[in-house]
Amino acid sequence: MQQTDFEPISRVSVPSLDSILGKPFPVLDDGFVRLVDYMGSDESIVQAARVSYGKGTKKVNEDRGLVRYLMRHRHSTPFEMCEIKLHVRVPMDTWRQWIRHRTANVNEYSTRYSVAIDSAQTTKPSEWRLQSKANMQGSNGFLEIEKGNLLTQKESDLQALANNIYQERLDLGVAREQARKDLPLATYTEAYWKVDLHNLLHFLALRMDDHAQLEIRNFATIIGDEIVSKWVPYTWEAFLDYRVQSVFLTQYDKKIISALNQGGKQAAIELAKEFGLLDETGSTNKKSRERDELEGKLTNLGFAIPWT
């Protein structure tokens, strides 16, 4: 190819995304998410997928179909051609969950060099969640409002005391890196978070899920609904269809559903016993998270649960 044969290149622009650059979307009581910069679009994904086809093969009316094909068959590389940079303000305990996703570039506000942000997440009396008995890492239901009032007041007292002690240490000349050590995890921090679209969608699939902690779910939902949906609408549509609102079937799931369809309830029960999802009598007294998940899928698909 001669040098003069190269097509001109211009930066991809998404007007609906440009219109929200720098706009803070509020999350929780004092958090936010805002778009700082982005690279690429749905068009960039299609271009990357078709790079081997050469000039003249791209048809705009086929873009949506190709994006959906790539998402459906988990061809992730083209989605890595798009990147986004966000500025977030988030409580430290929520940020700990966020930073577990080690597939992004991060620069966080440092309380070694700067005074800690004078803000901490607070909890309304009606928002104290109860520990789930079925899920050791989740919550279910809410505390009575009278008890919630007491906890909210104590939370306020604790945060004020911690902040006063922190400020006292600073006033006495204690180094910021040491003065900060007793600040509560509810203290807000800020960070720039840059991630490619493939890894961002993986983050959203996990953190928008009903099983994710409510606080980080709120951040993920805002990122998805307010930013990603505007940035890459074809990709977002495919992501919702094939990841968020789809049902993943294991080998056990497929075999039991097939047995239920072809042989009826008893055939499905016998197979579930063989797989260890039920005890030898066919009872559900035996705890099984895998069985619980299968029951959810059966209900989702419109099947009656055979062993109930």
C-alpha cells in the first residue's frame, strides 16, 4: 500500500456523550460519577472487527447485527478498542469493592498528601439493612425504624468524633499519613478510573446484579444507564440482551430441563438426586446453592419446580 492510499482519520465523536462531559451524576448522599473522556464508539468496535476485510466492506445497516454477534459469541477484543475515563466520588468501603476489579488504570485521591475529604456517607433511619440468613455476604429486609433512628444518631456522633480527632491531630502537626488512620470507612474518596469497554461491561455485569451490595450497585447503574447507554447504544442493547437479562445454563441445568421436558417431573427428580442436588429421598432438606440457582432459572423460564 502506498502512503498516499491511507484514508483520512478523524477522532470519533459521540454527540450524546459530548453533551454530558464533566456533568456529575449524584450517587448516594454525597457521591457522584462524571465522564472525563472517552475513545471510540460502536463504529470503532465494528471497524476493529472488520479490519481484515479491507476497504469498502463496511455497511452501516449491518453494524448493529455485527455488534450483537460479537457480544453473543463473546468475541471481546473489538470491545477493548473503546476506553472511557470517569471521575468518581465514592465511600471508601464501596471503593474497596470497586478496586478489586484489577483491569483499569486508577489514580486515587491521597490522604498522605492532602487532607481527607470532609464528608462521610450517612444512613437514613429507614435504610439499615438486615443480614441475610441465606446469603452470608448479603442483606435482606430492613431494621425497625425506631432502632434505625438510634443507629443513625450514633453514626452521626461517631463520624463527628472521628473527624474532630483527625482535625485535632492535624492542628497539632501530626503527619497526614498517620492522622488519617482512624477515619471511618464511610469517608468519601475520589479517583480517576480509566477502563476499556470489555472490562467495563464485566464490572457492570457483576455490580449491577441484584446480588451486589446496594451502594456499589447504585454507582454501576448510573454508569450503565446514564453514560454507557449513550456512548455505545448497540453494545448496550446487546449487553442487556445477552448478559444482564439472559439465563446461563450449566450442564446439570440443561440435563434436568431436558429430563423434565421429555420424561416429566419424576425423571427430573431422579436426575437431580443423581447430581446431588436432592437427598436420596428426593427431599430439599439438603442445602444446595446450586439447586437454589436452578430453581430460580426454572421459574424465570416458566417451568414449575419438579420437586416442590
